[in-house]
Amino acid sequence: TLYYDMFSKNKTDLEEINQIKSFTNVIILKADKNNCLVAMNIEDYKAECYRQLSDNNFYKEISGSFLNNNINSINKLLKNLLENKIIKKCTYNKLVIINNENFRSLSFYILPKIHKNKSTWINGIIPPGRPIISNRNTEFTEICTYLQNELSKLLIETKYTLKNTEELIYKIEALRITENAILFTSDFKSLFTYMIPNICIDKVNKSILNYNNNCEHEKM
């Protein structure tokens, strides 16, 4: 496994990357949480993908396409939301699915976690991968984009909330740490696959109620 700075202008690095691109047994990926490219043996990449997908706690093999069932479920939900005046007609028209000819299947891929300690690498040579299911140009694209925009309104800025690394740097620059302070950090292994859907939905529902109540209070 090799990795290169994504923004490198080093002539040798660029020549090596271009040469590697021609190898049929190598795949080039963006690293997880690193501004660099990773060149992996494609069999190692597949092995890590299969290792994750074979975990029956989070993945189940299916046969056939669920496209039509998914479209019917989405349209049924949208109709219910419209009839109950939760969404407007213009939103319904934008999200309802009429033609399914241009959709592609969901795709699974991983981003190598080369920042992880090498003791966690498979056989010491294959970095663990961050699993991603791509929703681009699928039946879920429009409704997921809509939900992302709506749910972002629920985010309340607090001193415990960080948007990105730049905000963290901005906040700690003015921080004064005492000599007896204790710094504590933690990390989550495969955060999203361990999240329980019912609990997440319940938390979102409560956040929506709080948001709506605050909005009503502000109007008074």
C-alpha cells in the first residue's frame, strides 16, 4: 500500500501516480481523513470489502432488484405527507418519482483508514476501510438531499458542537488550559453501522418537536 499527497506537485510523485494508473492490479483511492491518494493492490482492496460485507450483523445478501419496491414506498410516503399537509405540493412534485429509467444501483466502496495504527491493519498490510454506500443518481438521491437540508435546520450551535477541523482550531486558539486539566478523547469504531435506527428516529422526532416549539415561541 502506497500513498501520496493529493496536492503534491513533486514531479517524481506525479510520474509514479501516472505509471500506477496503468496497472490493472492496482486501485487508486482517496484516503479517509487524509489529503492523500492511496494505491492498493486490488485484491487487498476486495478482501477488505468482502470482510466487511460478510459481517451478518450489519449486511445481508439480497437477490434481485428492490428498485420498484423502493420507488413505490417513497411515492406512498410522499403522498401521505402531502395529504397530511406536512409538505407542500411543490415539494411533492419535486420529490415524487415518475420515471425510473435513469437510476443506477446503490454502490459500496471503502476509503482506506491509513491514519489508524498499523496494529489494526489486516495482516499488517491492509488498512481497514471506511464503508460508504453511494446514493448518487439512485431513487433515494432527491429525498435524501431534501432530508439533509431540512435536518440541518435542527442543528443548534453549542460550545460542544464542531462543524469541522477549521472550527476546532479556531476555538482552541483562544483556549487557556490549566496545569491540572485532564484532556480526554475517544473514537468510535464503525460509528454508523452501530447506530440503532429506532433510537435515531426517536431522537430526530424529539429534535423536530423542540425546533417547532422554539419557532412558535419566537413568533409569539
